[in-house]
Amino acid sequence: MRLNDFFFGIAFLALGSGVVVEAREFPAVPGQLYGAAVFPTLVGAALVFFGLSLCVSGVRDFRWSSTFLPPPWVKFPRQITAVLLTLGGLLFCALFAERLGFMACIFVLTFPLQLCLGARPAHALAVSAGTAAAIEAGFVWLLGAPLPRGVVESLFR
């Protein structure tokens, strides 16, 4: 369904406002000029700004006849399957990331999606493994953010 930009602008406006309001509750860091609320407040303000700009462009380009049209990709089963695989993969990751580990879940998310979109199995295998490893390295080693290890942790002992 193709929605007018106005509706997405309202959603971004609401989300950004909620982020800004919630960020005000974050505690200040002693001895610092800025605290934990700075980055979420900037992100929320950006969401509000872009939400307003989407609302303006949506009102300017509003046509009732094209407000609720299905997008052209709905006619192609491969694209519908890709959307369903993405949503199912995200649900799978949310449910099993703690048990299986982040790398395994990302691999399970990306590998079938690439096959669905026409990648060769060897290419999909390499890209999925590389993507999982790169995201793991970026979050764990560069950012210091712990990700669930699950069964993958036993491989690194």
C-alpha cells in the first residue's frame, strides 16, 4: 500500500517527540557538560524535523486517488516472499538470539533472504557469514557493546 508522506511524517513526528520527552528523564553525568540524554535528544529532534518536512511535502502532494494504492512490487511473489522472510527472520532473531547467539541469528536472517532474491548459494553463504562477522566485530570489538553469544561462544573458547 502506498501511503502519502503525510502519514509517515506524523509517525516520525510522534516517534521523535516521544524520544525527546523520554530522553529528558536520563540522568546527568557528574562532572560533564553533557550527559546520556544528548544523543537521544539529537536523534529525536532530527526525527521531529524530518517528520515535519514529510508532513509538509505530504500536504503539498496530497491526492485522494493515490493515497492508498498498493505498491507495484505486490504483483511479484518473490518480493512478497522476501518481505515475509525479513519479518520472519527478525522475529526469529528476537526469539532465539539469546540461545543461539547473534551471529547465528543474523546468518539465519540473511542467508535465505539472499537465496530468495536470486543470489547463488556459495555467494549467499559467503556474504551472510561475512555480514554476521562484520556486525559482530563492529559492535563487540569497536563499540564494546555485548551481543548474545549463544552456541557460537563455545566455538571461540
